[in-house]
Amino acid sequence: MEYTKQLLLSCLLNVLHRLSPDGSAVATDVLDEEKFSVELVVQVIRASDMPQTHHHALLLLGAAAAIFPEKVLHNIMPIFTFMGANIMRLDDAYSFRVIDRTVQMVIPALIQAQQLSDGSASSPLVAVVTRIVHVFADALPHVPEHRRLPILSQLMTTLGPAHFLWVLMLLLFKLHATQSAAQSSASDKDEALEKDVDFWISLCCEFSVNDQLTSIINILNFLLQLPDDSDDAPVQRSLSRRGASKKKKSPEEEVLDLVFSPEAHSSKELRHFKFLSVCFMAQLLGSASFIGKVSDGGDVEDEALQSLQQRLLEEILRYVHSVARCVENSADKPTAKFWRVLLNKSYDVLDKVNSLLPTDTFIPVMRGLMGNELPSVRRKAMELLNNRLTQRTSWDDQQVSALLQLTDDLLSIVGKRDAEPALNRQTALYGLKLLCRAVGSRRREAFGPVLLVAVDVVAAGDDDRNVTGSALLCVAELVATLRALAIPQLPRLMPAVLQALSDRKELLTNEIYLLSAVTALQRVTETLPHFISPYLDDITQQVCRLTRVVASPSSAASQLAVRLASLRSTLATALPPRVLLPAVARCYGNMVVDRKGQLAALLGVLKQHIGQMEKEPLSFHQSELTSFFLSALDFRAQHCQGDLKKTAEIEGCVIDCLIAMVMKLSEVTFRPLFFKLLDWSKSGSTERVLTFYRLVDFIAERLKGLFVLFAGNLVKPFADLLNQTNSCQTGTPLFGSSCEEKTCLLLGFVLDCLQKIFLFDTQRFLSRERAEALLTPLVDQLENSVGGQQQYEQRVTQHLVPCLGQFSVALADESLWKTLNYQILLKTRNADSKVRFSALVMLMELASKLKENYMVLLPETIPFLAELMEDECEEVEQQVQKVVQEMENILGEPLQSYF
């Protein structure tokens, strides 16, 4: 019986081939459509178990589809359902050939009958084809593995991949999402996913790049139509449940439900389906196969592909925007983590699309996206442009010309103060900055209008400080690039920048804005140092003020500190002395009254400037600098106000500056300066004495042996000061009885300075006359108790003992040693135990400095030590034992036999 059926089916097939060799329609008078019963052939397929009968029947239906497409269409689903359940599972070449022929003959006829006039598919056709594809997708797990790719590839080629590949891919994603839920172990799921993804990529790469991009666009469109959650699905339908039962669904809704019905799946499956779709798009766009197909196309890009790339970017941006909204809405829900991960994957897709665009295509595509009506799309387009500008360093002339066309679009966004979101304007300004950095040096004149607009934004003082900050950074880059071309804008730019820096409220609330303003100022000063003279006083004062403000350890403040240091360095090194020195003097005059904290920064600038001055300019400006320093050194006398610590800090900065100048002077040029300073210290307030001897101490430390040439003039003043400051001497105290702290400071400076003179003396500075003038005042300091017990001990150990020790070395005269030693020994008979103790410390220092030379002084020393061994003060007794022991170590002889 089966054989008879096969013969009859073969006969009918031959008849159809004879009637219509080319598969065209047959006239009704030759063969009436009503006389050909498709239902009967389908019934034969269902009733028979023989594969050969099935094959013959399918071939007959394939031929009939070309002649009677409408008639076959009504019975299409039973045919393909049968193929999915039976023939597709067979692994033989004949079965594969039958499937191939059926698909090739039935589907084209079906599409041709249902196609719209413009070549696109009608909604009913999409629904029918979706059902057919569903059959193939459902049957896929049962199809032999090596047959899967050819079958689906042939199906898509016949259907048209541009229209239906996306449907197949989504159905495969759904199949995986629902099946993987049944798999238990994570390793099995991962293995299955990896295997499926490889197959999906292979399938997609069977088709052209245009078809694949179109499919991705359609997938994104479909994902946008899905609800955020399965629970939301009924709400999104326009019909109520009662209405839905009465009213038939539209073809579009039918297609949506056929591909993935949210009502029929759980929320978890919906989320898995979405995640799978987005992951696949990212993997496809990054796969070697896809990139290979793109590169095979070469540099020549047709308009259709460029249009597709723009549409794809628009769609992925829309999808990112949608997912970002879901991230916000679900922040406090259990699904928050899923949406964040999905957003990251969506950004991954976006990056892949961006990186695939060749530069020549990228620029016009970005330009098109910047005109999009959605602000979020415009912003993302600018961000993509900025990323490309950051990553790439070289551009050919044609690309530079194309990039420069973007400046008008970016300027248009910047100029829409009310119509454009602040973040978009900020991104546009950042883009202009990067554009200037990338190609500005090659086309300077093209960026003139950009500087004009950026200065307008800064001058307007935008409500959003971030926009103004971005404009300032843009200005910084533009000025550095345009150089002389930026000069005409300085009269508008500089007051605006200085105004931005002077806003105290903003300093506390927006460090990034402040950093932008400082960066702009630093670039202008660095690029056009000879054109900022009219603003130099304001610049210097603002820089000093901000240096004082930036004391907090936050990250932005540390960046700001680096910028300010660079700006101070630029001021110090880029400006000529004739410009900077008068400005520093004026600023000092303004600050010294009520902004003393800012003086350190100002003097730092001056010190660096002096340090890099050449010999000739320094010689030319020496008198001007000397006048300034004589004024600045009067800080202690005129502006101290009792705060000795703050005064010492600022005075130290002035002295540092002066030392920088002194180190660049010759002996001939330093000598008159030194005498002028000495005369200055003798006139006016006694506070000048303190300042002068602190300065002399610093100079002695830096000039070392050279200073000894000038120190002869200080011997008598030193001796007089040691006597005046000694509390045992009768007379009026130098600073008055209430200012012992200043007296202690002065004594410290004098003793330290003398110690350095003695230390670096190689010219026999200490003649007998000078030695005798200093010896007694120095030894008498052992009895000077000014400042109290603690100050006395500190002065003796840190200042007096080192000074007298070095003094003994510099004497180099046995008779003077004896005089010195005897004067110290006499102090051991002082009524005050602390003086006796200090005299013993001094003796030990003398012995350690003179070493074996001390042997000649030992006979007169022993009786005094013997007396002290029976001293009423226990500390003195202990110190005597220590001194004797130390002398034994130094001299190498036992001394106990002498006692």
C-alpha cells in the first residue's frame, strides 16, 4: 500500500512539473485550484510511517506551493510540525535533501504571496514564519549536531536573514533559558552555555555583516518591548483580562508572544532571557569571526552599512538608557544586582560597537547621533567621541578635516544654555578640549571660535559650576595650543578667571571648580607670561591666598597644591625681574598688614626667582632688592604683635630669600650689603638686633669660611651683647624686663653664630685681642640665668658649651687656654649649684676638644675638682666623678692618685 502511495505522489509531482516547469501559476482552465487537495497530501504524511512516503509527499507540496501558495499556506504548520518531529531527526543525506528542497520550494512561494509592495514582510507573514522558525528551534536538540548549522543556515537564507535571523536567535535564547533552569550543577550550565554561544556565533557569521547588524538592532527593539518584570506584563497590555478573551490579539502582539511571552514565563526566566541576549550581542561583536568579516570588507564602507551602524548605536543607547532607568527604580529591590550587571553588559555592547567603527565611519555616525532628540543619546555620543579622542594619537589630514566639522556641533550644544542639560554642555566642552589637544596644533585658526565661546561661558558665570569648570579646562588647553592667537581674549578671560578664584564660598564647596580655575590660570601664565603684567598683582595675591587655603589633606586639595606649586614656579621663572620684583613689593605691602599668612608663598616665589637670576640682572636689580629686604626684615619690629612663633616663621622666609641673593653675590658686592645691614640693625627698634643676628647666623652657616672675612666687625658688638643680656650684669635689659624670651632667642643666635665662626676659622681670626674681648663675656654666660631654670639648662648644653668648646680649639694658644680654663674653674666656686654643675660640663667639653694638650692645664684643675668631690649638692658630686673618669679616658692616665 505504501508503495502505491509513493507511485501516486510521484505521478502527481511529474504532472505539476509538466504543467509548470518554472513553478509559475497555472491557468484555472488547465488545473483548477479547488481540484488540488493539499489537505489530502498532508493527511497522507500524517497517516504514514514510511520515510520514503513522507519524502514524496513533501516534494509534491513543495512543487504545489509555487503554483497554489495560498492553498499550501493554510496547511503550512502541520507540514513543518511533522518535519520537526520526524524527518529532521534522521541522519541521512536523502532526508537532509528533502528538508532542503521543501524549505527552498515552500517558503519562497509563501513569502512572495504575503510580501508587501515595498519588499518588507507583512505582520501575518511574520507570525507564520515565526511559527515555522519555532518548529525548527524546538526540534534543534534532536537534530544530529553536524546537521544543525546547515539546516538553520538554509532556512535563514531562504527566509531572508535581514528579516528573520533575529527571530531565530531570540527563540534559541529562549530555548536555552528555559532548558538551563533544569540543569543542576553550575559546571553543566557553563559548559552548555559556552557550547550554545559558539554555535550561535557560527550561525550568525554565516551571513553578511549588514544582516547581523540588522538582527542585533531588531533584538534590541524586541528587548525594549519586554516588560521589566513578568509581574508587570498584564499591566502593560492595553486590554483587561475580560477584553482580552473577547478581542483577538494584533499580529504584532502575536509575534511578541510567539517569540517570548512574558505571561508564560517566570520573572527569573525573563531576566535570564534578557541577560543571555545582551551577553550574546557583546560576544558576537567581539568574536574573531565577526571582526574578520568586518575587516574583509576593507576600508570602503557603503552608505547602508554606515546607516546601520548609526541605527545600532542609537538603539543600544536607547537600551542602555532603559536599563539605567531600571537600575534607579530597583535600587532597593532584590533585583538591583541583576540590573546593575545587565547595565555593565549593555555598556560592554556599546563599547564593542564603538570600537568596530572605522574612524572614517565613526566621525559622521557620531555627528548624526549628536543631532538625536534624546539628550542621553547625545551625551553618550559625545562620550564615545571623547573616548576615541583619548585612545587615538595620530590622525591623517582627511580625518582632521572631518573632526573639525564636529566643532560646530559641539559648540551648538555648549551654546544652548537653557535647552541643553548641564551634563551635556560639560561633556561637549570636554570634547572640545580633547579635540584641541588631538589636532589643535595642526589647525590653530579653526579653534579661535571655540576659545571665544569658552571665554563667554566663563565670563557669564554659569549657575552650574561644573560647566564653568569644564569651560576653564577647555580654555587652558586652547590657550596652550593657540598661543599668540589667544592674546585678544585675555582682557575678557583674565578678569573672569580671577573672579572665579576669588569666590570664597566656592572654595569651600567645589574644589574641582577651583582646580579648573587654577589650571586655566597656570596655562595662561605659562603660555603668555609677557602679556599678563596688567593682572600680575591680582594673580600673585590669589595664588598666595590659595596656597594658604590648601591645607586640607583631601585628594582634590593635593592636586590643587601641585597645580599651585607649578603656577608659583611659572611666575618665578617665566617673568623678567623688571616685571616681577615691583609686583612682589606691592603685594608684600598689601599682605603684611592683615594677610600675614600669605607672605610665605609670596616670599617662596621671590626666592625661586632670585635663585634663577643671572649675574647681570641681579647686579642691576640689587639696590631694588636691598630696599625690599630692609623693609621686609623690619617685620618683627613693625608687625610682630606678640606672636613670636608666627613672626619667626615669616622672618625665616625673608631670611631664606635674602640668603638666596647673598649666595649669588661676590665678596665685593656682598661687603656693602653687609655693612648696610649692620648699620640698619643699630638704628631704630632693638627688635632689629634680634633679626640681624638671626640673619648673621644663617649667613655664617651658608658662607662658612668666607664669612670669617666679615666677622671682625662683629667682635665688639658680640661682646657687648653678651654683657647686656647677662642677668648678673647691672644695667638696663636690652628688651626690657618683661621680654626674657626675646633675650634667650638673641643669646641663642649670638652663641650659634660665634660657634660657626670659630668652627670655620682657618685664617687665624682669633687674635689675642679678639680672644680676650670675647673670653670673659662668654665664660660669664655660665652665670646668666635669664629665662629661668629650663631655658638656662637648654642654653648651656645646646649653645654655650659647643661655642666655648670650639672657641678653645680656635685659640690655639697655651697661655689663653690657661686663662680660659682658670676662668671656668672659678665658676665651680659659685654659690649656685647649677652654675657649678654647668662649669663641670664645660670642663669636660674643654678636655675633649684639647685632648692631650689639656695635660698642661691639669695641675691647676685638680684642686678645684678635689673641692667639688665634697660638694653639698649630690648632682655636682656625681658630675665630678664623671668628669674625672672622662679625663682619664681622654688623657690616658689615672687621676685618682692626685686626689
